[in-house]
Amino acid sequence: MTAPFATLEEFRHVLSQADGPDMGAIAGARDRNAQLTKPPAALGRLEELAIWYAGWRGTDRPEIANPQVIVFAANHGVCAQGVSAFPPEVTAQMVANFQHGGAAVNQLAKTFGARMDVHTLDLDLPTQDFTKAPAMSEAEVVLALATGWNAVDPASDVLVAGEMGIGNTTSAAAIAAALFGGAAEDWVGRGTGVDDEGLARKTDVVARGLALHDTSDPLDALRCLGGRELAAMAGAIAAARHHRIPVILDGFICTAAAAVLEKTAEGALDHTVAGHLSDELAHKRLLDALELEPLLALRLRLGEGSGAALALGVLKGAVACHSGMATFAEAGVTDS
């Protein structure tokens, strides 16, 4: 399906028109959950997850059969400021690793039965250094949003959006600060493992970017401070909402990209859950700002969609219990 927008204003309109969950399916799922062969609330948050998932899939007895993991890759001009422990060439090298099935996210996608796709966005054309100019023009950010939108298979029933882009924790920190306020140091972390000097340099870069650009509009924050892969993730998450596909958010970078949607149109992330709490310190601050409770907390900080792909196993378990368990009547068990 071709993305139904050609400008940022049209993208904003698409977000504002997104439908909510099927309340009838939610009611039916709650009723079914109350009849399953277990004490009330014995499966804890798994019950909430299954009901939430049922609402977006429009059935009180859903299944997960076609999960999709998409990894978007792009390069950042701000890397010229020395914000990463690795050179930009690593982005293309890791893309090759994804394509050959050698990365962590490949193993997790395979383990949980997910189709995995990789999309590169102009690897030979980094964004502008956002300490000197907007990272992207409107045409460039719209193209990246559309790439993400078009990458989503409408037949999928869960989406995980991951990323690869040396320097993208710097962009994510800048976007988070633009959206939620606070000083640069509140949002900047060590990313791929920069030392103290690198952390100070990265913090200064984010502060200069925030000072240079008017980011009062969330979509302008994405355009001025983001990267093509962050915009593509935002586009994919928006497309999933359009297709009523639940989304598991990955770590700090993915959550920063998703936050642009929520700040643009309140409720735009109602079809998402946070897959995990990463070891990037500002991720918790960001999740708290969005009022999202992570499913896992395993000190992961790899990116790639790896934490969300792992959390896919939790969601599959929740849905399997909800839809596969017998009711008291079916099992011939007395519930009182």
C-alpha cells in the first residue's frame, strides 16, 4: 500500500484520523478471560496484554501467526562531531550481517516465528549535521516516513520496528529533549560505549542542536534532529495503527521515534506496548513520560529491534493462553 501522505501536514492529518480499538472485541475478550480455567487475575499482566491485543485485532479469541520485524538503517551527519565509539561504516557492515542472518535480532525473529525485513535508507547520503543545519528537508523526512509506512505488510499481526545507524542515540536524545524538555544531559547516554570525554562531547552536540532549531512542532523535531531510520520507524508504527496491527516498541531510539507520533496526535501510541527497558539510562525517563510499562528489563542496549523481538515471545504467550485455554464450562470444572 502506498503511503497516503506527501507532506508533513498530510501525515499529521493521517495520524489524527486513526481509528481506535474494537470495543466489542475488548468486551468479548474480557468476558472470555473471566471464564478461563484459572483464578481471577492469576496470569497477571498477560491477561491485560491479551485483551489489549484482541481489541486491535477485532476478535475476542485472537491468534498471532504473522509477526513482522523490520530493521531500518541509515547514517547520520552528526557523526562528524565524534559522538559514537564506532565509525559510520559499521552501519553498512551490520546491514550485511542482518541480510546474512548473523545478528542477534535474526536469531530472536527466527525463534519467535517472525518474518524479518531490512530496509536501507540512502546509506551513502548521511543526514546533515544537525549542529549546523536541519538533519533533513521536508521532502527527505516525508520520504523516510513513507518508506517505513510502505514496509509494513498489512497481513502482519504484530510489528517490531528496529534500527541500525551509527550516531542514532544522539539523534534520539535530541528528539526526546525537544519533545519533553529538560537539559541535554538528562537525555544523553553512552550509546555504543563512549568514554567520559565522548559523553561530554555528545551532550554538547545535543545542546547545540536544540539551541539551533525551532522544534516546538514534534514533526519538526524529527526533521531537524532525527535520522532517516528514526523517521522510517515512526512511519511504520503509524502504518501499523492504520492496519490495526499491534506494535511492540524496542529501546530508547525506537521509543524516541514513536514519541514523535504521540506528541503530534495524542493517543497515537495506543496500539503499542513497550517491549523492554533498555540499559540506556534515559529510556526509563522516556517510558515514564509516555506512561508505558515495559514487559522486560534485561539490561539490553543493542538496538536492532532485539528487545522487542524478545518481548514478542511474551505477547505470543499471553495470546496463546487467552485463546487456547479452556473455559470452566468447556473443561467441566466448577468455578465456584
